Amino acid sequence: MYEHDVIVVGAGGAGLRAAIAAQEEGADVAIVSKLHPVRSHTGAAEGGINAALREGDSWQDHAYDTMKGSDYLGDAPAIETLCQDSPEEVIQLEHWGMAFSRDDDGRVSQRPFGGLSFPRTTYAGAETGHQLLHTMYEQLVKRGVTVYDEWYVSDLAVTDESRPEDRTCHGVVAYDIQTGELSGFRATEGVVLATGGPGQVFDHTTNAVANTGDGVAMAYRAGVPMEDMEFIQFHPTTLPSTGVLITEGVRGEGGILYNADGERFMFEHGYANNDGELASRDVVSRAELTEVNEGRGIDDEYVHLDMRHLGENRIVDRLENIVHLSKDFEGVNPLEEPMPVKPGQHYAMGGIETDENGETCVGGLYAAGECACASVHGSNRLGGNALPELIVFGKRAGQHAAGKDLGAAEIETGQRGEYELGEVDAPVEPGEVEPAGDAVADGGVAADAGTVDGHDVVERAIERERRRIRALMDREEGVQHAEIRSDVQETMTRNVNVFREEEGLKRALEDIAEARERYGDVFVKDPSRTFNTDLIQTIETRNILDLAEAITLGALARKEFRGAHWRAEAQERDDDEWLKHTMLSWNDGSPELWYKPVILEGENKTYEPKIRSY
């Protein structure tokens, strides 16, 4: 067993920032990651980091834009924390040597992004995430933080009290991909989950193959509620053949969307008469698919994104990697012709419920980045707000886990304070096919009566995980995970996409329930212990099942049209009934649906819901 003060799971932007912050507080910190840090998915982020840095801009304006973009489902304490802290964190990155693009006068460049009232998106060409990742990894190495890379964390070591709010996380269980060793990592102060999003729930996604929502699923099964899982962002500009992202920065620099008739449809068809291509992402994605569905798409699949008029010098200076991506994956040179683009799954607004300090309702367990939901993004994330979320809340989670007093959180976690139970008309019984019926099914570890010893809790978690892996490896025949995963991805892309209908959502739940039954017969074909990706992906597929079901249940329950969640049967935003967060708790292997209010009261103002138009 390995032991440190703070264990950070995941080595992307949020994980690196959490580890640096905890180390600066004097903690002995270790990162446990299934990827080497610089291979983390943060490196694929292209557009930029929103921060109010210039005269004429303010954190208050940034907060208003973010709340409006969220369609008034964001929580004001989290949004204001993001917008107040982001300028300082961007300046810190610059001092650490991040190679931001600069204007002729030497100032860090900022450009317009969708849904922003001021050009506040700071960037490094179209490789902002790559630059951020390498800059922070340098700081990690400088500080001598221990990194266990290519260790796959598959379970949390959490005590088994009946109420999740009374439980404590003492560490994690991880599998060494290189050797096959299964071991525990005990955290004497706290565990920070920074495992990224659930992109592999869908088959057309900008996300890396590694983005299987592991942290969210593990926390869910350990009793931490998932919040607003139905809100999935579909980025309007991805390459049709691969899902590779084409940054919003192309439109921020002046790129134009055209349909098959050569019409600039964002204006000409009235989707966004003021902001056009720079409307919020949910608005642009729906517009593109409407054009395709009404017969004005190209090859009945995509639209064109044209940036030729920007000129080669500007394109190469600010968007050079976009030229390479388009050439390599579509065979299109965007210096000479427009690029084909269509919406693709990009980001999860929901995730592990946390407060503005990154803390969950389970003691000693934190989350930051895309796997977490504070909630900053509500029902729709603005472009350029993901990277500041990583560094702002990664830092706060790391500091708090290491013992720094950040003051009392305004956001409550767990079933405390004001909440209401909900129900959903599902066509099948959701959850595990054969739930165990006790706290262990929640991810808790049964412990002896009396004082719980953290070392003992981790040891019991190791033994439980050892039995699970042995069962998977000992089965000689059955269903392979790839078949199950592919079927789930297909039904999610078909039925839980940009446009959602009740019949399709129910069909997806039926497909997921069938996949769960088949997962009971899953087996690992590869018998080896070294680099057994078949085993890792089989474990990941269970996480995909849990998250696919959660996304679909939330989408079926929420009968309104808000942000990224479009419902054919409910074409209006309903603030009287639905100005609340959708919550799911594991509850002995069966999802429990409940709701809690949105917090619209900020530091100095209350954000009043208004009609959201661009």
C-alpha cells in the first residue's frame, strides 16, 4: 500500500493544479493517473481561457455572461468564484511561462467567443490546452510531486455508513497497467478526483478514448450524488469523419458558417440575429442540425465553416493546427476551401456534486474539472470557461484537501437543507440488474464496529476489487465489453443527442438495461497481466453504463427546453417548475431521483432569469 497526505486521481489540468496547490500548502501529494500527464485530454483543448483582464471588462460582466449562458441553472457562488479567481490564475500561468499569444503591443491577446459580451478569451494559438498542460507539468516536476502514471484507479475506499453524508473516503484502489499489480493508495488528508468527462458514452465525440467518466461513476457508487447529468454539450464544429474538434476560435476570429445553398444561415434564417456564428454553442448546434434536417445540409450530414477570407498570415499565426487537422482528417485545405463540420458530443455540464471548494458530501473526497459539478455551467457551458474551471477549482480543491481554510461554502452538498424527491416514468427498472442490497453496493467498505481505521478501509477495498478482477479474468467465455460499449454508444448518439424525444429516451433506457444484463456475462479474453487493456476497458464499460443511464434518466425526467437540453414535447423553459438541479443518488444499486434549488443569489446581486437570446 502507498500512503500520501493527498491523492489526486487524474493528471489533466484540474489534477495538475490541485496537486500543485496541495503541495504549496505543505502536503505530501501524489498523482495517480491512467495516462502520463501530458497525454491527458486537457491537451486537446484549443480555444482559450476566459478572464476579465482588460479595461472595460469586469468579473461581474463575466459572471453575468456565464449565468446567462447557463440558462439560469448555474449556482451564483460557484460562477462568481470562477470569474473572480480566473484573472489571477491566468496571470499565474503567464508567470510560470505559458506561451500565450500576444498583440503587437506585447499584451496577452484576447478574442471574442460565443456568448461573451467582451472579447475576454485568452489563448495560445489554437493549442491553449496543450500549452497549459505542459506549463503545469513543468511546475509539477519542479516541485518533485510523485506521479504514478499508467495506474488505473478502479475504486474508492469509502466507509459504509448508511447516509453518504456520514461516510469518509480514505483512499483509492488502482491497477498498475504495466505490471498487473493491484494496490491501495491511502490518503491521510483527502482524495481529489480530476478524471475528466464521459465522452465515450457517445460514438461521435471530441473526447479521447480514455474519457470514460471513471471518477463520476466511482463517486456515484460510493454515495456521492450526480448533478444535472442530462446537460451534455454538443460542440457545433467537429470534423464529420472523426469527431475531432475545430475550435470556436475559428468563429471567434471571423469564420463563417454556410449551408448547402451558400446562405449564412445563422443570420439569414434568424437563429441568432445579433451574434450569428458567435451565439452560444447550444444555439449554433441546433441551428446546424435544423439546416441538415430541413434539407439544406451538405451530403445530408454537415455544413461548411469558411475561414479563407481571414487570410493565410492570420490563419497560420492564430489557427495553424486547424489547417493540419482539416488536411489530415478530411483531406480539405481550409486555406483554399471551407471545412465540413457538424455537432459532436463535447462536454458534460453535470457531474459529481461539489461545493465551490471542490468538496463532496463524503468526507475527504473532492472533485474538480469536468468530472465535477459546482455548478458553474448550469445547462450550457460558454466556450472558454472550461480551462479556467480547471485551474480555479483544481486549485481550491487541492488547497482544501491539504487543510487550508477557504471559509464556509455557500453551496450545500448531499441531501441536506432544501430538497425534494422526484420520480420518472421509466420503461424499465434502472440500476444494477441484481443489486447487492447493502451499503457495499454503494461503494462503501464494510468495517468492524467502533473506530474505523483508514488503513483497514483501504485493505478491504483492495480485497473487494481483487475478487471482482479475478471473476472477470476467470470467466472463459461470454460477451466481450466492446460489443456492449458499441451498442450503448450507438443508442446514446441516436436517442440522447441534440434533439430529444420521449420515445427515443425510453428506447435508450431499454437498450441500456439490456446492455446491463449482457454485462453480467462479460469476460476478459486477454489472460495476461501486463498492459491488459482488455481488462481496463471492461471495467470502464461498467462506468459507461452507469453514466449513460444517468444522462438518459435526467433527460427523461426534465420536461422543459433549457440550454443544451431540447425536448420535443416541451419547447419552453419552465422556471416555475424546473429552476432546480436534477440529482441522482445510487441508493443500494437503484438510482434515486431528487432535486435541489438553484442558487441565484450572488455576492452583491440576485441573477433574475431573463429571455436568453443572441
